Amino acid sequence: MMEGRTLRQWIGYTIKRDLFNERGVVLIPAKTIIDNHHVEMIENHRISLSVHDFELDKQELAPRESKTNDKLVVKAMEEVKSMFHFLSEKGTLPVEEINQSIIPAIHQAAEYPSLQSVMSGLQAKDDYTYRHNIGVGVISTLIGKWLHLSESELALLTMAATLHDIGKIHISDYILNKPGRYTDEEYAVMKKHTVIGYDLLCQIPGLDARVPLVALQHHEREDGGGYPYRLKAHEIDFFSKIVGVADIFHAMTSKRVYKDASPFHLVIKQMLDDGFGKLEPSICKLFIHRLMEMAVGDEAILTDGRRCQIVGMNPLDVANPLIRVDGKYVDLSKSRELHILALVG
């Protein structure tokens, strides 16, 4: 199975390529640092490897959950909160300050290597309205990187994503924080945040025109079922489509005063379903696949309450990965009852 040395001697080294099982499911993604669990998987699946499959510089193994972006997100959230208040009082925004402080912090928050470490600080624990703006900024930045946007395009996307909900500064707290369903009148008021945000941002000197456009369009949908203007696919700016995906994902995975976060497996399923009609399919598919690749190695809670580790992504059923639980490997795509409830740190 190995040439020249035992497999366990490669613990701590980085694998160069994706390792697949006989069904074509990715068991261990490229760039993974090999540990004891990976060795067991490789042996169980009888995967042949050679020295050429590893990067020769050994890495220090450390628990992936030991580092999260919580402090970065809290700092950025406080700056966004101050910025929103500044706009409310002064009618303008310090664009250069945003570019020098908030945008780099969001880019840094998107650099963490695992899904749990990225999402940790984004799960709304307080001040959902402000944390949501940072969450959508970080997730949109990840998507932009995966789409290989240029440095200038990525900075612009991050700016637009972070300011996408700025129109909510003129929506009452009663409506923003209302538990339960809106009345038709309340929902009509809530939807105005898109037009309000557009009008506010159009007045800011030095702001690229795509930033207010994203504030206006991030609730538009490919099938024309969105708001405020029921635009269809070809009429919606590409950045607005990215932010629309990030907006839905962060909202569904966040706990609020009146609403628990949706179960993780249902979020993934909903996002995949929305990729057929509501959301741009290429963005949605890329986002979910790369997201689940990031989740490999993370710990999670199952729907039966047990704790597990995600050890491989199934490209044919991304919502149901291969896991390790109670010392055994379980393919969730073969289970109708067992699913991922939540990621844990």
C-alpha cells in the first residue's frame, strides 16, 4: 500500500490529491494533514499511495477547532454598528475607513481552514442585524474567492455584501425583531429596506455603483419571484446573486431571539433545492460543494444527539457525508433517519 515506508510514518504530512473510495466518493480532500483517523480510512479502503502523493514538509497537527474567527467578527461587527449609526446621524459613510479596516478584517475572517472555524463567529449570539452583515460579507468573500475574482473585484464584493442590509436602519426595531410571521402590511414595510438602502448608498461619494445595486437586488430571484421589482435572472447583477446566496445561508444557520437555527442538513438541502429556480445554479452548486469540502475534519452533532466527525464528502449527496461515530464509519447517504444537526466547536 506504501512505497518505502509505512503509512503511519506519513502522519503529520499533507496529502496532495483527493483520495476516493471505490464509489468515487471523496474520502480525504487534497491539502488534508494526515492523522490517525485518515490512516485507518486509507487502510480500510485499500488505497494505494506513494511518496509522490505527499508534500514533504511535515506540518504540526493541532485540533482544528482550537482557532476560530470570533474575535475578528466581534471587532468588525462593532465597527459596522458604529458605521450604521454614523450614516443614520450624518447621512454619509466613511468609505476609506471601511476599506482600510472592515474589509481586511472580513477577508481575514474568511481565511480560517475549516467550516466550523469560519462559521463560529458568524452564528448570531447577539445583535443579529449587525452580525448578519458581517456574516454575509464573510460568506460572499468565500464565494468570490472560489470564483477566482480579482483582488479589486473581491474587495468590491465584500463592501457590497457588508452593506447589503443598510436600509434596515430606517425599519423599526419592532418589525426587525418581531417574533412570528409578519402581517401583510409589516412585510411590505420590511421589503422597503432594499429601496431605502439603494437610495442611501447612491448618495455616498466615492462608492462604486454596484454597491447600492446589491442593496437593491439581493432579494431578487432567478425565477422572478423576488422583490422589490421581480427581476429575472438576466436582469440581476452577478454580485447581487452571490450576496443572495450568502444572505439565505447565513439567515438559515443563525439562531435569533424568536427562531432557532435550522438543522444543518436541511439548510444544505434547501440551498440545493433553491439552486433549481430561485438562486443562480452555478453559484449555489459551487458554494455548497466547497462548503462541504471545508467541513471535512469538523465535529458535528447528529440528529440522534451523538457527536461525530465528518471525514469525507459525498459528491453525489453532499448533504449526507461520510462520518466517524462511536469508532465506526457511517455513510449518511445510506441512512434515512440519521443526519447532521449542527457543527460544533
